[in-house]
Amino acid sequence: MKCSMFAVSLGAVLALSSAAAVAEDVPSGDGFDYYLLSTQWVPGWCQAGSAGKSSATLDQAQACRADVSPLMFHGLWPERMDGSYPHDCHVVPPLDPQRLTFANPFKPYLANAVEFVDHEWGKHATCTPFYQPGSEQRDPAGYYRKVNQYFGDALARFRQIKVPQLDTVSDIVAIKQKFAELNPQYPAASQFATCDKDAQQNKYLSGVWLCVDKGLNAMACPAGLTRYENCQGAVMTR
């Protein structure tokens, strides 16, 4: 498994209306119970050097700059209530970038940005109703509609997130509270934090994963997941 604020405005109302429209079209399916809308706190990756365990190759020269948003979209992952998750359910060929209608969200951060789209689709999406086995050969147009919907719906939700200004040293309760204050649609109970350690064993925030139901609406993270949270005590954010 794996900094700014949420303004209440007419724009927020419009965003919520757009999100509701997205949710109506999201496929639901069996084999999993909910999704994680996964985001990475990139300064933590930069300090801990831990991106590789997610199959990501961090572009240090670009991703770790102060003018790059610290919050990176990672993916939309099917999960089970007991903490397990389906993955790599079907083998699929690399995606054709020319048929993707969304801007690659990994380019500001990863040296392997193109391959990482393939990674997310193959590892996670093939275990969801967004993928129908054999559709890449039987109905390529329909296949790419679902590819674009999978990433497009998740990215639409991600782009609604306002990024809080975090203290250099904090704790996970305060971090979740700051995220929730700016993003009231994601209360603290819907957030799962991940941390990584550097060579000196300093603990860094590396991810904030959001538990959402099959309609992509926030839900409380189940105990099967929260037992794996590893951000106890003091946490560095950069």
C-alpha cells in the first residue's frame, strides 16, 4: 500500500455540483468494499527517499522544489474492509498516451511519469468495474473511455483538495485537523496518514489517503485499514 487552504465560495458549490455529477457515473462492483483516493506528501518522499517502494522514480530536481505543490495525486485504489486489497487482477498492455484525455498528473514529480500511469491502471484499475476483461481488444474505444473516466473522475476529486500549510514538526492529529478544516468533505476520520523514515530514523509525512465509497464520497476509514497507520508521535513534514 502505500502547502494552502479550502475556501468556501461559489466555486466550492460549483465543485460539489460537479462532483455529484461525477459520482452518478462511477461504476460499482464486487471484490472490494471502498476506494482509497491516494495522495502523496512529496516533501516527505524527498526527505526520506522512499518513493521507490511505490514503483515511483522521484525527479528530485523538479519534485522537491519549493514552488511545486507538495501534494501529488497517486491513484484510486480498491480496498477491502479487512485491510487487504485486490491488485494486478488482469494483465493489460501499456496505454497509448495519444488516447488519454487527461493531463498526466505525475509529470511535475516523477521521472517515470508515463510508465506510472500504466502502473496505476494495471495494478489497481484492473480490479475495478472500470476495466472489463478483454475490452482493450474487443472494444478499444470503449476501453479508453473507461481509462479516461477512471483517471478523470479521481483527478476531479483530487483537484478539489486545498493543501494546508503544515508546521515543520507536527503530529498526525494536528495534520488531519488542518486538512479537515480546509476540506470539510474529508473529516479526520476519513483520512489515513502514511509516514516514512530517513536514514537517521526521522519520521516524515509521506501520504494522506482518503477513504471514499464507491460513489467517491468520503467515509470513515475502517479499522482494518487504520491499524496500519504508522505516524505515531512527532512527524516531520519537510
